[in-house]
Amino acid sequence: MEITFLGAARSVTGSMHLLSINDKRILLDCGLYQGHRQEAFERNRTLPFDASTIDVLVLSHAHIDHSGNIPNLVKSGFNGPIYATSATRDLCAIMLRDSAHIMESDVEYLNEQREKQGLPALEPTYTTADAQRALKQFHSLEYGSQFTIAPGVDLTFRDAGHILGSALSVLDIQESGSRHRLMFSGDLGRRNMLILRDPEVVRDVTHLIIESTYGGRLHGTPEEAELELGRVVNETVSRKGKLIIPAFSVGRTQEIIYGLHRLALDNKIPHLPVYVDSPLSVNATEIFRLHPEAYDSETDRFVLEYSDPFSFDSLHYVRRAEDSKAINRSRKPAIIISASGMCEGGRILHHLINNIGNSRNTILFVGYQAEDTLGARIKAGEKRVPILGNVFKVRANIEAIDAFSAHADQNEILDYVQQINGSLKQVFIVHGETEASLALQQGLAERGISQTLVPERGQSVTI
């Protein structure tokens, strides 16, 4: 068996790892890389292999940095099955089309500028039609169901506890008389988080590919995160300002809505309008409602008492662009939750343009901000930032609550790996900036787990 680490190796986005087993090629994830615009554009449109040689794709979850380049894979010649949980399939049905629409819109805007400069037109990495074709290749597998996906390779999904439908991909492999159990974490969730169940512990794993997004950092508790959210809301309202929350459409948005609902029920925040201004977020929330089987016991109890965790009197879901513009015309205190979570596109950019220059307002980051993204620059404290071709002064208050993260922190990853350590022969650390991955490697070594590797992008390992 050979593993080649093609994406999210010493970086956080663009998850993609290739397995060669029994003369078959199995791809784990096919995500979009996010970073410098030109580098991201080139890396995403140019796959590091001949797509027609890939036999099977195993998808850990629907986040775009894990799933977002699937339409390009299919467009480029991949015609095999894509295995995912049913919730991941449902989320991808909206997210991949949305991603394609954004690409088409961005290229249309760029081509208007290029035409003025006499430059040739660009083509989007993929189109909405490409995304639609890719969805036809999805095959659903539920948690705990073992299925043969290639000669000598059985796949079982286990609950990763990260977002709705997220899975630990467990591959039981027989090759040349040897047996291996390889597990790919995708993104590992946290214990005791809102809405979803805890990550499932998998036994007898011999080879582990583990994420390290927060491999060098610690989070606060979910309870502390909710208290911090209440504090930020109240301080912003006391200034008669608006609270702008860039949030990923899947997972983080629903957690923030649920947290605000709980705070409002306990009278810990004032009654004020809350807007979810992202068509994708609205659609994703509908899919959360369709999959109550993924909820943890606390959310189940909440549903029995209050019916819907994603709805309350002052909450408004916004689809139309006209309604989005009306929010910015209002000068009254409000909470605006909008995508994208790293401020790299979507309606959040218009809310930043209208609010980032006002010292009464607050920009609250509740998710990871990858290097070189607009969100990372604002969070880092830059006083002037470019948004849609213009430079804006940052006068708004900048806050961050990392404890809302759906990624396990360093101790949570270490504890998880230690629970399955008895059978481990090697651990491959991916999906983290180099510093975070190396910090996790050091943490594992301190716990007696020394057979580890932080691979470079493009590096291959034979087992």
C-alpha cells in the first residue's frame, strides 16, 4: 500500500490523499485549496494526477476544503463511485452547486476587468452543470455499515462528531497476505459540543491519518464559549452597534443559532433581531432539520421541549439580495450571521464594507481563519484591509471565540489518539499549518507515540 499526501499537508485546506492498494487507486477527499487567490486558482484547477485513473473517492464530510473540488475531478475524467454518508450527500447537493455559482460569478467579474486590459477570458474551474453531474456519482453509506469498495478494501464510516454527516473513514485492507486497518479522521470533532454526538472511538487501527488544525492550541469549553457569546452580544448592544459574525454555512452557523436561542430563553441577551444572511446557510439549516438522527441526547431533549433548535421569534432567515441590503440600511442593533466564514466571498463582504468602519460595531470570529485570507488579516488586527477592490479602515471591535470550533484542540486530539494507541504502528499528521502539525507530533511523542510523520505535500509513503 502506498499513501501519497496531495493536499492539506503542512496546510489546512485542500484535503486530498491518494491510496494505491491492490492495483486500485482510492482518493480520500478532494477539497478546494484556500489561500492566495492566484495560487488557489491554479492549484484547484490543475489536479496532481490523471483523474481517469482514480477508481474510488471516499469523502469524509461536506466542508468545501474537503469536498469542493469533486466537480473538477469528475469534469477531468473520474467516473467512479463517491462514498459518503447520506447527510454529507445532502449537504454536498447544495454546497457544490453554491461553490460552482461563486466560481462562475468570480470569473465573470474578472473577465470584465480582463477585457478592458485586452487579456484573454478565463474559464471557471468548474460550472454548476459540472457540480450537478458529480452529484450523480454519490453513493450513501450509513455509520457502522461495512462495504467493499475495492478488491481487499472494506470501508466503514464512524461518527467523527465534527459537522452533520462527518465521518471517520475506516479502511480494512488485505494486501499481499497482510492486514491493515487504516483510519482517516477527516476533521475530528470535540466532545460535549452543541447539537452533534461525540467522536466515536475506533479500535484496532494500525495506521492513522489525523488532522491537526489546532494541533498546537487549546480551546475553552463549550459552556465558556456560550458565556463569551453572551458577553459580546451585550457589550455590542450597549454601544448600540451591530454584531457581525462570519460563519461557515454548515456547522458553525447552526451552532451559533442554537447558542443564541439558548441564551435568549435564559434571558441572558436582550431581544433583538438576528439575521442569517446566506442562502447556503438557510438551505444547510433545513438539512440539519432533516437529520435529527445525528443529534446528541441534549439536543434531542431540547427538541422535545422547544420543537426546533434553529428557530425563535427574533430569528430571520434571509434569502433575497434585496432583504440583505435592507439589513445594512438599518441603524438599529442587530446580529448578522453570514458566510463565508473566512471572509473570502459571499454576502459577509458587503456586511463588512458597511460595518467594519464603525467603532460601535463588533466583528466576531468563531471559526478557523486560514493564512492569507481576509478573515485572518482582520483577526490579526490589521487596521486597513482590502474588500472587493477597495481599502477600508478597521474601526469595529474585533473579537474571537475559538471554543466554538468544531475541530478538536491539541489535548482532545492527543486524548483521542491515546485511546486507540494499543494497535497503532504509524500516525500521519495532516490538515494543519506546519507549526501546528509539529506541535501535535511533539505532543504525541511526549505520550509515547513516536512513529509519526508530518508529510510534505506530494510525499509518498509505502506500507
